[in-house]
Amino acid sequence: MWLLLKADASDEQAWLKLFKPPFDPRVELMSHESGGEVLILKAAELDEATTIKSAYNVGDGVIRTLNGLAAGVIGKSSVELDGVAEMRAGKLVCHRIMRVETAHFSIGGGSAEFQVIIRDHDGKILVPPPAPTAAQSRYAASRKSRELTYALNYCAGEPGWFELYKAMECLERAGFIRKNDNEMVSFARTANAFHRHHEGKIPPPTKPMDLRNAQRLLRARVNQALDELSK
């Protein structure tokens, strides 16, 4: 079974670029009997799902993780899980399921993606072999570490100081927090001084960090950890 996605035009184009076939997970536009096209996600994690409900439950977590990963690359992502799709007698059948709430993801202004063109001595374009995108590599890496998956999910949506601190603890348990990381030290002191303990109990840093910068910091550290793990 596959996942039926709901996305605006911008997110649709971004996900088609970020999650390209034949690598896992992959996003494709597939023709529907209605005459139009629907956005479909295919992932190895869905291979063992035998019912619409089980596929949807697995897909809910997959989409949350992919939204977080996509936001780390393009700045924002709010793709929704719209249902489950499957092939029956050669036809694509879509089972739409209503959601109660949806998490949206945003990280600053995003980062640009560049296409590098390499030419040989005669000026001919050398086509590199297909490779997973950064988002696909990070997704694969997140599946190797439960703590990094938790950290990624804690950073999803609009996390507060509690969620961000939990994400830091996940990174620490996974061994991805460096002792000389001054920004993380500032984050921890700000969180402890103003948001986790009674004010005055722990001295604050000279320049306390605001929530928006704390969100950017933790998300960046999660991405760095996933990149390290994917090497």
C-alpha cells in the first residue's frame, strides 16, 4: 500500500524533487481514474502493512518525519496525509481519511538547492549516477537511530522550550552533543534559567537565546547528526 498526500503546488514540487525515485522513500504523481493525478508516497516501511488502517498508522509517523526533514532543506513543509492508495485490477484506488489536526513545519527561510553541472575536457556534460537526495539520506539515517527520530519529532511544528530540551537530551544520549558547543551551552542555560526552573535558581547566560533561534539551533544540530550518521 501507498500513502495519498495532500499538498499545495509549492510543497508538491518540492517533495517531487526531495524524494525522487528509485530511492526510498519516493514521491510520484500517478494518474487516477477521475482523469487527474494524485500525489503518492511509496516507502519500504509500508511493505508489511496489510490493512488500510495499519498503512495509515505507519504513514502518519512517516509523514511527520518527512515534513521535518523537508523543512530542514526548503525552510517549510506542510504536506498532509490524505489517505491510503493501492492498485486493484490495474486501477489506482484511493481511500481518503479525515484528519483531526495537522502539524506544520517551518525553519527560517530555508536553504537553496544547487544543481552542479560537470563537463569533461571536450565540454560535454557528465551525468553523475543517480543518488539519494539529502532528505532521503537523512530519512534513512533517522531509521538507524531511535533517539534521532525522537529528536526530529520533538523539533517538529512549533516546539516550545520543553520539546527543544527533550530534543537536546535525545542528541546527548545519541552522542551528538559536543562539550565545546557554545551555542548549545547557551541554549541549555537559557532553558534552565527561564523555562525549566524557578527564575533566579540558575544564573542565565550573558545573552539569553530567544525561542526562534533555539528552534533553528536544535533543528540544525539534528540535521548535522543525521548527516554524520548517513556517511
